[in-house]
Amino acid sequence: MRKQILVLILGVFSTLSYGQCPTPPPAPTVDSQQSFCSATAWMLIGANADYLSDLQVFPDQVGWTLNWYADNGGTQGASIASPTTELLVSGTVYYLTQTDAAGCESPAVAITVSEKDCGCIKDPGFEDQNGNESARGYSFVQFPNINNHKTCGQSMQGANAINIGPTPNVMTGDVVYTTPGNDPNATIPLARTNPDNLSSNHAIRLNSNTSGAKITAMNKEFIAGQVFVFNFALVLENPAGHSFEEQPFAQIRLYDQNNNVVQQRCLVSDPNDCIFIPAGSSSTLYSEWSCIKLNTFDYSGEPLRAEFIVSWCELTAHYGYLYVDDLYAGDDDASICGDSSFGYALIEDISPAGENCFIPEPSTDIQGCGSGVTASIPGFPLQVCGSYDAPISQGPPPSLEDITLNIIQNDNIVGTVTNPAQGNGPNTFCFTLNEIDINVLPYGDFTFDLEIDFELDCGVPYNFFIDDMSSVNLCPTAGCPQPLTFCDTSGTGLTTFDLTDAEIDIYGNNWQQGDIILSYYEDEEDAHDAVNPIADPTTFQNTIPFGQTVYVRLDWAIPQLTTDCYYLAELDLFVNRLPNLDQLPDEFTVCDADFSVTLSGTPSNLPDLQDISYQWFRDGNQLPTTASFYDATIPGEYTVIVSNFDCEVTHTFTIELIEFDVDLGDDITVCDEANIVLNADIIEGPDTDPIDINDVTFAWSTGETTQSITVTQSGTYTVDVTYEDCTQSQTINVSVNDVTVNIGEDVVLCDISDGYQLTANVSGAPTNQTSYLWSTGETTQTITVFDFGTYTVDVNFNGCTASDSINITQAAAPLITLGDDVTKCTGDEITLSVQFIEPIDGDITYSWFLDGGQLMETGQSIQVTEFGIYTVNVNNQGCVAEASITVNRFENNADCLISQGISPDGSPGQNDNLDLSFLASRTGIEKLEIFNRNGRLVYEFQNYTNQWVGQTTDGEELPTGVYFYVINLSGNDPVFGTNTNGWIYINRAVN
């Protein structure tokens, strides 16, 4: 398994002059965005600032060279002859070409450089930009014997410094540059440089198989990013009979500034280790070129030292040597060492589980890096989540046995958690950590050590552990402060708060004054920096109307806590608006005991309120409603309490019932002109107090406004009497020797066979002193007629005669039809229209129904898309005719789609044939043609509907496969036009 490296291919930026080269090489294959490390970062390990020659860019082929320019024209003055003295400045753009072995120069690619403060390492590939060997900042030490041998626990303290040797042609030298080519050991098919990096000119080899027993180490200081990665190949002899402590081994360790080991991996000569491949029949084992990825997330921007150690066996007869190439320090990515030899484990997130109101110390901001290191974490339970990759195996795949989280403080394991839950994806996990899982005071600095146990079997089953360490500062948990709330009595949204009222929530039952130092800030950044606190938190007036957030800083001062802990809690201040009920009326007057008055409690500032509620009362008793209105049907005093959160306003409504009547007496008939006095007498209702006549207004139909009036002519007289908001009316008929009769309006009937009753309605005379004479000869007030025609009645009272006539005419129900039932497609719109079988005159109206439910349409025609039974009622002056029509869907093709497959299997069912009934019905199909894949016509049919079941025109069965159709339509179809074509698949069942 080999490391996969990420290569970014960029386009050519511009073209330079190439002299006489007919085919210049392509522009260098490099990323147009390059980063370099700041002088401040390099000072941490005593290294020089970055120059143009330090950028990690290389020509595409070994032996080619790079050329730098200050502009894209390639002018002589812009050529940068000495990249080693060109100090990099962030934002500068350079132009890079490459020259091939024939001296031909490529087009240029533009490169923009930017500064960063992490992921800094010089000469990671042991060469400069033009492939010359270079190992700045590397140091080498060696024990010339095996006296200090300690398998996978090797220390190089006291070892002798040695120098790197020249590039060898054979396996000589203990620390040497290597060049591309094969390992000299014929039984070991290894490259001497990383074969996945085709532009690699050099690697480093530690130890050899010829120069005697020794322990050799290489050290390299760098500025950490998220991960540290290197490519390697390892060769170890596997001596028979050696114990574990005697075997050859290779070890990589990372040390922090205090020389503490922060990560390590080790390989021991063991044929059962699935990373190794036996070299033929010999006892030599080797690992193919691969990579190791180590987590350095917690040390981003800090100096680390990588130590590579390789050792012969303790008995001095069996060798071990190591190739190292392409070191990397920087941000993690899926393309960075995707197949790590040792697998990979990473604790990616440590955070409180569930809801948490606290804001921890901000993450460290390191320029050019991914996420920084989070400081103190408040609260239990914690979620500790991460991911892992399995190690490489030359045999069966590794089997995951266990994942364990060790909690370490002062180099002692103080807690262990196992059996994590599955994370959000494959190869992820999440531990839930509670205070009881830690056997000491669960506050302070801790290290989380992750161990992942895989079982591998390359001959003999054995277990392999992947581990990872992350540092964290755990702080105590306090209570979350509840918001402080006041009502806006001033109308400005401003008030004075005592912020210390929130402290009882923060202390809770676990803490007391002195355990936590509390300070208050208006700005979150000020709270983190502990500057500009609120001078007097007991009299704080909010500066943002209607509320704002204040930040409470919690600095812990409990004696048992040996580390600095602080975090912030958000304290929300609310000045809640009072509902505005000023616009609501106070009184209602009702004039009928059977009344309903809607009382509305809706505030005029409703859009400004957030949590509004209503309570209603009548005469002091609460009503069973919380709506914004109440329909009152009983007089009385009603109260509404409107609340916005806990801020409430009350309003009272009074409903008064007033009942009275006015009496003008009976109708009056006189036979001669006289002065007739009409008087409006007022009669109070039983629940209404006596009415003061001075509070009453009168309005007669004559225009007069007194309680009594005098009339001399026949007529109808009306008086409106108003008391407060209540009005009563009374009408009296006065007939002065005047008789009127009214039979009614002319009538149109459909049928008169059952008789029609006519009544002479008389006014102006008592009916018992009135005589009647109808044109039929009858003399009663009411008669029944059985024929259409004109009827007249004469009415006589004391010589006063009145006449009236009425016409009774016949109308007929129309003869109608909606036509035949129709079948349509889903979504098609069709027109239904009433057709009259015989012409008809009259005032015609239409009522439409679908499946018995009335529709809104009232015209002679309607547009429909739904399926069902449509019915229309046509009304001709009361004579109604009805007609219905059924709109069906195509049974087997409701959506009217042309099928892309048929399955003719000999038995009835769906997709047995190409059913185009909908097209035949809608537009008409002039002809269907079927072609095979070679374009030959195999079937055609005139006036087609659904006849094709996968046969030829001659009736022969066509085989399974794809065919093509052409449909010529008889008209212009709304979907397919006049013709359409496509493909269809015949799928025949296999017997």
C-alpha cells in the first residue's frame, strides 16, 4: 500500500519566448497558491526566514530546472537569478517556468505567496527546487554499538553526532542521501525514494545492511500544524530465536518543547506483523513504501521535534535500515496519507453534551492553519468524538476489537471509558464522559489518550494498538442564569437592572460566594479580555432599548483547582413592552335582549409584542377563554387582562341593555277629510329604567320631530324613536275614504293543473265591509284558477272602488344534453357545454355539480380537469331541466404517457401492449411505425389505438430489445404536435 499524494494541475498563465524550441515543455505542474512561514514562526526553532527557494515547488521531471521571474513577460530585467536571496512577502506574485534537458523553456504559471504561522518544515523532501540534495535543520546521532538497545523504547541521550554522507551507489554509509532506483538488496523490490512522488530526487536512509551493528537516529525540528506525515520504507532482518526485546526495530517519536513525548509509533521485526512482506525465502522482512500520519492538532503553531530511530538487533548480527522521504506538517486532508501504515486515530472534538449556556475561551488563532486549540471546556457530561483508520495488512483485514479512552493527569491514568457510541459516519466514535468517570477532582489539565485495538493475523493472531493524545482543560460547571425581565413602564424600552440578581442561578446548590469571581461586561470580547467591566452591576441601565445581552465572566477560585479556568455566560436582559389598550371602547349599548357584542382585547402595538396572552372576566368572575376576543351575550361589566410575558394591562367594558317600544295605535280609516292626531307612545321594557322623554328624539316620515303630529291625508306614516343608541320604529296606515287592492305581481308557472290561488289584499278598508267581484264571476276575497290568462278583481267599500289585474303565463323546462361521456388524460382541460335540443326563450340560469357537490361556475360552458360525474341544472323561470356526463380517465394510462416498455407475456395485465388510446381519442393516430435498431421497418398500422403487442406487421413475435417508433397524428396534439418519435423496450419473460 502506498501513500496517495495530491497533485493540482493548473492552467498556463502566460507564454514566454522559447527561442528555436519547436515543442517547449508544459508549464510546471504546481499549485498557483503557495504558502511560506513567517519569520516569527521560524524564530521558535532558530531557523531562517523563508526565501523564494524555500517554496515546495519542483520541475515535472528529474533533470529539468526551474526559472523565476518578477513578471509574466520573461524579460531579462525581471529574471530572478538568485531565489535563495529573494525574501518572501505575503501577497507577492511570481512567475515560474521550467527548462527541459534540451534547454527549451516552458510557458509560465503565476504563483501567489501568502504567509502562515504553522505547518513549517524546511527541506521536507531532502532537496532544493532543482533537485539538489539538501537537509537543512536535520541532525543525526548514533550509538556505534548496541549497548543501549531498547526495543520501541529507545532513547538517544548521549549518542554521538554524525554527519550525513554522500549519495551512495551501493548500500554503504549509515546516514546518506539516496537517489531514484532500486534497493541494492536483490531480494527486496523497494525503490530508494518515494515512488508516488515522481519528482523526488532524494530521500534519506538511516543505517545499512553492511556497516556493522549500530543505532542511528535523525532529528528534525518543525512548527506543527494539524498533522505530521512522512513516507517510509523499512527493511528488518528477522532472526530466529530472538525475544521481542532483542529484535531490530524502527521508532518515530514526536517531542514538545519540554522534551515530552507527544506521539510515537514503532515497528519490530516480526513476520506476524501484517505490514511486513517476507523477502523471498530469506529471513528479511520489508514494508513497501507507505506513510505514517501523527496527530499534532493540540500543538498547532508550536515547535515539535521528530526523532526517527532504526536499530540492529541487540545481539549485533541482524540489520535494520529505514528510508524516509517527503515529510509534511500542516492541515489534515483525506488526500494526506489516506492509507497510513499504522492506521490513524484522531480525537476531533471535545465539547459538552447537550445544551450548554457557557462560552469558553476563544480558540487560538494561528494564521494559515485550520482550527486552533480550544482552551478550557466547561461542563459535564462531555462528548469526546473522533475518527480512525485501520492499519495496513498484507493478510486478512484487521478486526476492530476495542476502543478505549484513558484520562491522564500528571502521567497517571485517572479514569478509563470504553465502548463508545458510533459517530456520524463510518470509522467514527463518540465517548460520553461524566464526572464520576474521573477518579480525581474532575477539573484542571488532562490528557485524553485514545487506544484502538485491532486484531491482525498474518500467521499468528496478534493485537495492534493505534493511539492518539489530546490535551484539555476541564473547568467546573455552574448554573445558567435566567433572563432578567422588567416591564416597560416608561415607554422608552430602558430601565435599571440589578445584574447580581442572576448570581443565585449561577451559584445554584453547588457553589457559594468566593468560589467564583463574577464580573459583568457589555461586550463579549471585553469579557474575554477582562477589560472595561460594568462599574456598578447593581444599577445597570440597558443601553439598547427593550433589552440586550450582558456577558458574565466566571473566574474560578476554588482552592482545589490548580489551573486557570474562566468562561462566559450570556445574561439576557428584557424590557418587555406593555400592551397598548388605549384604543379600546369603554361602553356598549344594546337594544335587544337577544344580542351578541364582540369585545376585542387586541392591543394596538400587537406586532411589537412577543408572548401575548388574554384573560376575560364578567362581573369579577373569570370566563373560560384565552382568546383575544369575547362574544358577550349578557349585559354587565367585562374585564380583559392582556399580558406580554409578565407585563399586563387591564381594560373594562360596560354593556347596557335598553328595551323599549313605540305605539301609534291601530290603523285609521275615515271616509272624509279630517285632522287626525298621531301620537308616539313610549313603552319601557321590564329591565329598562324609566325613560326621560327629554332624552328621546322623534323622526317622522313627514320630517317632523315632535312626539305628536297631525295628518289630513291618507297614507302610511312612520316614526323612528331613538333613546341613546337604541331606535324603535312604528308604522300606521291612515285611509281617508280610499281603498287599494293588490293581487300581486304577474306570475310565470310551469304547470297550473293543480290550481293557483289569487288573493285580493285590501288596504284602506276593513275586510268585513268590503265586496269583491272577479273577472271569473266569483265574489270571495280568495279564488283558485286552473287556466293561464289575465284575472281582474274589483273591490268596493262604501262606494270607493279599486281594481287590480294579474297575468299568469306558462313557461317550459328546456330540452338539454351534455353529449356523450368522455375519457381524458390527467391534467387535460376539456370544455363541457349545455346543448339545447330545441330553441327556447327566457331568463335561463345554470348550476353545475361534480359528484353531487356544487361548483362555482354559472355559465353555459365550463372548463374541467377533474374526473367524475358532472351535472347541470338549467332553470327557465322556475322550470328546471337536468343533464349529466361522466368524465373518465384512461384506465391503463391515466397520465397519458407513451410507455418506454411493454411486457407481452400472453396473459392479460399491464404493459402487454403499446396503449395509445389517449392519443387516438384526443387527436387521432394516422399511422404507427416500429423500427428495429438497424432502422428497418418491422411494424406499421393505420388508425392505431392499442394493437401492437411486440409483433411484426406479419404477426411474427419480435425478440426482447430496444425498438424505435414514429407516430403520425391526424391533428395537432397539444402535447405532441403533429408527430412524435422515441424508443420502446420489449421485455419478454424467460421460460
